[in-house]
Amino acid sequence: MSGSCAPQSDQNPLVLWERASAWEVAVKNSLKGALLSGLLFPGAGQFWLGRRITGTALLLATVAALAAVVSKAAQQAYLILERAESEGAKVG
């Protein structure tokens, strides 16, 4: 028999540990990216993971959507104030 008693590279505990560590780092980075994206600002997680183009696209889409919502809210507030003033309410 010409076999060796050394463990195969795929069974070597050190190799398995290195693989697990690399996987854990990737998971931790992905988790940080997801938390940044969801909690801080959409697109920030993509920047954290080094995906600059995707992060920029998400950031711009979020800013555009936020601007649209604020604009619509301001228009509605203005209409409410106009209606209140036209009905004789004292505003301001």
C-alpha cells in the first residue's frame, strides 16, 4: 500500500477552518451591508460591499422617490392651507 496517513486537503481541519472563516467573513460583510442598506440608507450597503454602481443606482432611486413624496406632501399641505383660508380660517 502506498498511502499516506496525512488527512486529505479537503478533510484537513486547518483547510476546513480557513474555508469556514472566509465564509463567516463573507456572511458578516453581507449582513453589515444589508443592515446599512435597510437601516441607514438604501444603497449604503452596496457601497459597503464594494458595489459602487448598484449603490449609486439605489441611492439615486431613493432620493428621487423621497423627493417625489416630499413634493406631493408639500402640494397637499398647500392645498389644505388655501382651502382653510378661503373658508375664513386664520392661518399663521
